[in-house]
Amino acid sequence: MKTKYIKILVALLILNSCSEEKTTEKEVFAVVENQVSLTDLQIKNAAIETNFLNKLDIANKILVNGQIDVPPQGMASVSAPSGGYVKVSKFMPGNFVQKGQTLAILENPELVQLQQDYMLAKSNLQYAQQDFSRQKDLNANKASSDKVTQKAFNENKNQNIIMKSTAQNLSAMGINPSSITPNNIRRTFAVVSPISGYISTVNVNIGQYVSPMDKMFDVVNTGDIHLALKVFEKDLAKIKPGQKVFGFTNQDPSKKYEGRVFIIGKDFSADRSVLVHCHFVDENLGLLPGTFMNAEIESDSENGIVIPEDAIVTWEEKQYIFEEVKPKTYKMFPVQIGNSENGNVEILNFKPEFKSKKFVTKGAYQLLMALKNVEE
């Protein structure tokens, strides 16, 4: 009885060993030169799908690069209208400011003299107006000479010029001339933002003396950003206003920002490129001015034979697709590719007789690996 059990155990061990050998056996493909034949199971495992190729309208894409920019009215360099010492400056880069909001307060003792000159000119003008009116009446009655009347007229005119020019200087410094009285003369004036936007640079600190030549702040309005692209001479004739543009960054190429061409530059730079400005379709994209971007510009579309991108494989720096030469047998076929759009690629060397043939649309990479593994 014991001998019987031993024989059964040996038989089971032999069967188990044979089973392991079968499971570890390498999968074999039938390969002849550049074509491979698969079994039904291999086709199922590789998820091979074939289909006839169709014609589609596919856009010609021009790959360019550029950066996020803002129009001239969207950027402002803020300087003081007059020299002075910085008394207050509380904003930092990244802060948002409204148009007319005070960015800094400067102190300038000469401002006191300017206000004094204005009030004196205003007072002298009142006297000169009254004197001219009086001399004009006297001259009409022959009680005053023409020379005296003319002198009164000139004095009235000169005081009016002095007052108005001084008023303009005060207005440029943010001081309303009509509000000045001997009791509210001040030594400070405000520097305000000419636009709404974000402060990008701050070049001042408390106690610093600044002149009208010094740039104190830079303000950028990011609400009107656009994409400025460099298009070279060879592609310029293909660009037209209204064409679609898809921008993307190097950090996230899969995220596309759609736009439209709206201005094409009229002069060449040193590298024979022209700036093309594009408006984004969506607003509030969160892109910062100066951000480097790549872009695809869609030019005139062409009608051609297309195949899914996944159906194209690369081998030794050339592109191939697989033709179904007979059931379960596939032949690697070299192709020249053209434009690509929405996951489809144009085949340039597609011959009319291929219209009745099927090509692999899914699983092409697995077929390439079958050929490559055999060769290795």
C-alpha cells in the first residue's frame, strides 16, 4: 500500500514539473523579414485592431515660441513729478493697487515755495485786474495816457501767466490749486498709480531721495495679457488674423491655452522674425507677463489620408505603420507623416491602391516589439 502512494506522489511531481515548464516557456511569434503572424490568443492579448483609412481635413500647424506680454497701456513706470525724500512707501511686489491710489508720499521743502508763489501770483493778479480796469476807464476819459494803460494791461497778463503756470505745477504734484490757503500749506505730496494692476518692482525705501528721473515703481495690469510669438520669414505667409493658436508651457505641455491671431507685425527683427500678437479666448488664466510659451498656429487645413497617432511606431529613426496583408499577418510599412490634429496624423505617401487595404489602428507597438525581440 505504501508503494502505491509513493508512485502516485512521483507522478504528481512529474506533472507539476511539466506544467511549470509550459508556463515559463517564452512566447513565440511567426516572423518573416518585416512581417509577423499572430495566433488568435496573441491578437487578443495585444488588443490588435485594424481598419480602413479615411480622408479628413487636418490643419497645418506651425510650431513657434514667444512669451506672455501686455499692451503698452497695461504697463506703467511710476516716477515722481518732482524730487523729494520718501516719507511713506508701504507696497511690495505682488500687491494690487487701484488707479489713483497713493503709492508713496514724498517731502520737498521747495513745495512750500511753489504754493507761496501761487498765492502771491493770485493776489497780484487780482490787484492787476483792478488796476487795468481803472486805467482803462481813465484812458477812456483822457485822464490817463495810453502808455500807463498798456503797462497795466501787460502786468495783468503777466500775473495771469504766472498764476496759471504755477497752478499747473501744483496739479502735477497732486495738489488742487484752488484749495490752497495760508493755513494749509504743506511740505509733502503723493505719488499715485496711473493704472490699476499689480506692483512688479519697488525701487524705493524710506528716507531715500528720488528725482523725477528715478523709476520708483512698475505696475502691470494682467487683465489684458496676450501672447507675443516670433514667426520666422518662411512661415509668415501662412499666418492670418483670426487663426487658432494653442499655447503651452514647458512645465505642462498637455495644458493648452487657446487663442486667436489679432495683430501681425510689419517689420523684421535681426533674426528675420516678426512678432505676432494673439488674444486668449478665456480670461483670468493666471499667466504672468514674461512667461515663456510654445505655441501651435493652425494655418489652412488640408484634406488627406489620416491614421491615429498610436498606429505610428518609430524604428531606427523612421516611422512605420502595419498593413494587414492577410488575416492574422501584419507587415511593417514605412510612412512619411504630415500634419497632426486631434489625435490623427496625415500620411503623405499613401497610394490609391491602399484604400482597399486594412491597417493596424491599435496595438502597433506590440507588433513592433514582436519583430524587435525576435531580431535581438
